[in-house]
Amino acid sequence: MTKEWFEAEIARFPICEYAWLSVEDVPFLEQVRYICRTECPRYGTSWSCPPAVGTVEECRERCWKYKDVFLFTTMEEVTDISDMEETLRTRIAHEEITRKVGGILRKECGEVLILSTESCANCPECTYPKAACRYPEIMFPCIESYGILVTELAEKCGISFMSGGNIVTWFSLMFTTLPTE
Ligand code: SF4
């Protein structure tokens, strides 16, 4: 698989922007984990969030098994961005695109570590911590849960995310190793 082939393949999805990075370009920050711990109500409630995902160092090591990173965004307009219910509903389409794009990468490259936006919402009630995750193949940990500040990463590669008004931007991040061309 070449990058060009993959980019042509995903052109059918409503992806706004994307970028390829090296794993060395991704910063893993303890400060992001601190925000999860102190400010996020999802902390300790899902397999897709800390502490279930492991320490930031463990997350970094998991990502560093791969060489290449694919970052992409989708955008959606809502009537009122402060309406969390409406805003979060638009995430369903982003997750579906993430599943499909990740599926193509997995078919071509084998192992792919997929991170997406927000805590996993596949089940009405998460099994954490009593039983194993029901759908590990489609459980994409939250990008921030790995200590990654995605907006900083987006800035680095010139991807826009402050569109203003009632535009919501969703991110996904995929770690893999592309076949050598
Ligand atoms: S797939 Fe279900 S069990 Fe697994 S993290 Fe998501 S909500 Fe929890």
C-alpha cells in the first residue's frame, strides 16, 4: 500500500483534512493526563479512558511500536454548539468513518492502533471495571487519554480546528507502520 493509494481510497469519506506524521512528532504529556484526572467526568469509568489505558509512559510505548501516524478530521455544523447533546450526536458519524478508515489500514498494514475523540460510547453502559471490554476491535481510546494534545498536533501539521460558529471538529489518530515502497 502506498500513501497515494490509501488517500485515493478514503476520498469517498467526508474527511476534511488529514496529515501523515512520524511517531516521533507526537508529544505525550503528563499535563494532559492531569486534566483527565482532575476535570473529566469520564475518568475511571471506561476502558477507553485513564486509568484503564495505562500510564502515559505505557501509552507512549504502545504507540512507539509503530512508525507512521495518520491524523484526520471531520467537521459538522450544529444549530447550537453549546448544546452538548446535539454536538455529541455528530460524533456518531465520525466514529463510523474512523471504523471504516481504520478497517482499510488494518487490511493493508496489519496492526493499527486507533485513537479517536471522546470516551467510547459503543455500549449503553461500559463494563469497566467489572468485566473485559465487549468490543475491543472497535473500542478506540480517547486521544487525550494517551496524553496527546491533539490541537497542538493539528497546529504542527497545519490542520484547522477553530472554525468558529457552530462547527464541531472531530479528530482521529491512527498509528501503524506503512509497508516500505
Ligand atoms: S466497547 Fe463497551 S465495554 Fe468496551 S470501552 Fe466501549 S463502552 Fe466500554
